[in-house]
Amino acid sequence: MSNQIYKILKRAFNSLTIKAVVIITVFTGCEKYLDVVPDNVATIDNAFTLRNEAEKYLFTLYSYLPKNGDGWYNAGLMSGDEIFLPYAIPNSWHAAFQIALGQQNANNPLFDEWSGTRKGGNSGANNAWNHQEMFDGINHCNRFIENIRIPGNVADMDSLEIEQWVAEANVLKAYFHFHLFKMYGPVPVLRENYPVTPDPVIKRQPVDSVVNYVVELIDEAMPNLPRVQASQTRLGRMNKAIAYAIKAKTLLYAASPLFNGNEDYADFVDHDGVHLFPTEYDQTKWEKARDALAVAIEAAESIDHYLYKYQNDTRDLSEETIKELSFRNAITGRWNPEHVWGLANSYFNNQFLCMPPPENSSADRFNLWGQWCVPLKIVKQFYTKNGVPIDEDNTLDFNNYMEVRRATLDERYHIVSSVPTARINFDREPRFYASVGFDGGVWYMVDANEDAADEGNYYLKCKNGDRAGFGFYNAYSETGYYVKKLVNENSSTNENIAWREYPWPEVRLADLYLMYAETLNETDDSELAMYYVDTVRSRAGLDGVAFSWTKYSTNPFKWNNKSGLREIIHQERLIELAFEGHRFWDLRRWKKAAEYLNQPITGMNIRAETAEEYNIEIKTPYDQRFVAPRDYLWPIAVNEIRKNPNLVQNPGW
């Protein structure tokens, strides 16, 4: 056990205080939403005397969930290659983005979830900012479970409710172990509060042991979890559907190439010679993940989770805008039916970093920064309007994708005719227009005009000196592309800036469908795999895989074999879940990170003022560097290794 874990366990026995929380209500209409925020201090002696105090402790456990609704705290969102920050402000690059630029190290690890401090950022308050340690969260779960079950404690609770809360704590403990597992691989398994001794004895457990423990915890909790939470104030708290989703995702990771017979880690052993990674590939792991995902989907659908589609239109919107909003609102709509798990402790609060000032708006760069930029390689990954990759479409020519043209009348809901823009922005699928903003691109917002129509709505001008272009201090996009997908259409972005925040969608039903499709393909059920991919594509306004590739692709039989369909499913995930923090983890578990995260980061020539000069692909100042296999796992701080002789470092560090 590391000295850090030793200190955590010691605090569990010696400290008389725990963090408590209050419910903060964020309302829209008459609905209320649970937010869990550490607030006051309660003594351990009082924590389990009454139901109210015990519930505060339970909410403390939820406060350890990652704050993924804030880009500063979301490792998956900012450590990869789909969002970049202005190059001119390196002193403000936080830990996750420094990892994206290849600056991870073992002496002072960035985004250090093991020791509980994420180092990095600008000078001052953000230089080294503390974070609730995952091991600390696990420890609090153990304390909660141990104390709430003591006979005579919490006298005003019945046994059924006690066991439900224990089940919630067990699922949270399972998730904290999974969170550490996907970062570090083999981690210590903390089943209980261990006696404090001068010589820590806990060490890293093999990958399969960690996975089995996560599954064991969730299976133990399942009989006592509610099918749905009883009231609106409990939204985001654990239920069966969320727990099944966590279990399924854990098993999917265990089946994936990074953790399933990875030869790069064949010699990765602890000091006793125990292999920390499985040395042989196991096909049955895909079967276990498949079966778990089938159960997770059934549990979600049984409580009326379904793919969101925009309906009840009173604005006379075009079909193009309705398709865009069907996708955008699936992410930004509060507690919409597609959100299997929304993080009530973490509302998305970075919309001003996504959106720059559009035309027709009175907002300026002091309010709408638009710093989150999208590389051209992400722009290229979206399909054509025919539902196939741009380099495979046999009817649309993207060879000269920087050629400048103007939009026609039929294209006015995506691109305005007054701004000539690059060929790559035309003839793309609806998810492209819903996800990214660009020079000449329409950016639909409800407050753009009085009737909230899509005629005459907002659009962007992004050349040097334009309202959304380069030239204002550090508020600009380094590539000329912006993240539209995460901006709620009902936010006020005109005279009075007011952001309509939403709980971060940690698990969407579309995510479960695509994970299930992946496992089905790996277990030789391609027909059912395509059904679930096609279901996601249908909401996006696309035809099915077989039809689209057969009719429009230069590789018409790609879908008709396991490896080809695997590539299609992978790209479908990268498109559907872009800018949601999944890509970074998917590329790692697929062992594709070394291929993708060493590619040049390119964008438009943002310092140009004319269409001809602006629409040229140039290399940006960023240099990514991903070293395989080292960078597939987080390093443990060297100081932690020195303190605990039982620990071994991850390979390459």
C-alpha cells in the first residue's frame, strides 16, 4: 500500500470529522435536481445517530464522483486530441491538457488521482489544485457501510432503507475502483478499512482481480437497489440501470485489447512475480461484456430510457434544424430520456468556452470566449451526408476539401451564402452540423430572433478580425472550428448571458447501444450488431450501415466481415460520442492511441483575412507525443513508489 493510502486509512480511524453535504436545488419549472456539495462538518459520533445525518454522509460519498461536467476536471475530455486550447496562454493550460501535449511524468504526475492532487496549470491558485482522492472516496464508502449496519445506529431508519443505502455505497465503491482501473490498470482492492500498522501491506492487484471485485460489488448491491429513484430530488443517485451500466462498461474494458492478452505487459509482474495483466487472450470476456450490456440496456429501457428525438415543434423549424436539435439536445437537455446516468454533482459549466460571438448577436468576446478548438482531423472523421467516410464516398468528391464555395439556398440552414467557406464543410451528416461551428456555419440558438426560427439565426464569421476570429487576446480558436455540440440551444447568448446548464451525461443510451454492438461483432453476431448501430444512425438522420456502404462507399463490402465492421463501429463511437470524454478512453482500450495521438494537429489559416487565404490547412503549433506502451497507463508518483516497497511502477515510467 502506498503511503498515501496508508494516510487515508489512518485518517479513517483517527479523524473525528467527516465531510457532509447539502442538497442544492437547481430548478426549471417545478422540477428539482439533486446536487451534492460538501458543506458543513459533522462528527463521526453524530453521523449515524439519525437518518438525516446518515444521508449527509451518503451524499458525501457521491461528492467523490469525478466532476466531469467541468473540462478542468474531465481527464477524458481534455487529455486526448479532440479539444485544444489557445497556444498563446500556456500558463493557463491545466493538467489534463498538458497530458494531451505529452507532458505527463512520473516525478509529479499530472491529474494524479492516485495521490489526490492534479498538478499543473497557471501560477497561483490553479498551480496545484487538490481533488477528492479516489482511495479516500473508497475508504468513506467502507466506513459508511460498516457504521450504518451497526445495530442501534440510525434508529429512525428501517432495515430495507439501510440496505438500499448500503447498495448505493457499494456501487459507488465499485465505480471508484473502475475509475482508477481505467487510468492505472492494476490497483489495490480496498474491501474494508484495514487496521493501521507501521508497515503497509496492501499492494496492486492483477487486472482481472480488480474487474472481478467491481462485478462482485455490483452483483451484491443489485437486489437492494431501486429500479428507479423515488423522487425528482434523487435524480442521479444509483439505481439498477446505472449499476448495470457500470458493470457492463467495466467488463467491456476487461475484454478490450489493452486489458485482454496485451503482449506489451506480458512481463509486468509485482515483486512476488505475480502477473498483473492476463498473459493470454480470453474470448469469453467479450461474451461476458455482451451479456452484461444486454442486461444494462434492458434495465434502462424498462424505465423508459430511449434515444432522444426533437418533437412538439412550435417554431416551424426546417427538417435540417430538427435533425441537429435531436442530436444536440440528447446531450444538453436536462435529464432527458437518453441520459441513463446524469451526474447530479457536476453540471456542465464550460459553454462560454465552446461558443464564440456569432453574427446578429450583441455578445462579445468578454462573454463568449470560444477557446475550445477542434482539430481538422476530428472534422474529417464525421461522415458525408450519405453516411460514409469522406475518403470512401463514391458520389461526393472531397479530394480538394479546402476548395472555397458558397452555400446554395437549399443549404442555408447549415451554411450562410454570404460567407464563402471550404468544401469540407458541405455535404456532411447532421451530427457534423450539430457538433462543430465554423466560418459561415449556422449556429442555431433560440434567442437569435423573436420567433426562435431558423431563418436568419446566428452564424459565425471566423477570419482574422471577425467577431469569432483571431485577434482578441486569448479568446480564439487555434483551428477555426468550435464545439457547438455542448451548448444548450436555450442558453441566453445575446444581451444578457445566462447559461442553461445541465447534468453531465456520464452514460447515454446511445453509448450502451454502441458498446453492445461492439461486443456483438466480437462474438460473431454481426446482424444484431448492425441493428444497434443502425438505431443510433437513424436518430442521426442516416441510413443503415449495409445500405450506405453498399450504395455509396468505394469499399462496399466493408461491413460484411468482422474487422471491417469493427472499424465502422469504432468510427461510429468516435462520431456519436465526440466531445463527451469517451474518445480518449476508447482509443486507449482499443490500443489505437499511439496511432491517433501522434498525428499532426491542423486547422484553418486563422490569421488570414480573406476566404482564399483562410481556407488553407496548416499545421498548428501543437506537438502531441504519445509513447507506447508507456502512455497507455498513468504513472504512479515516484515518491509513492519509494514510500511503499510493495508497489511496482507501470511499465515505461
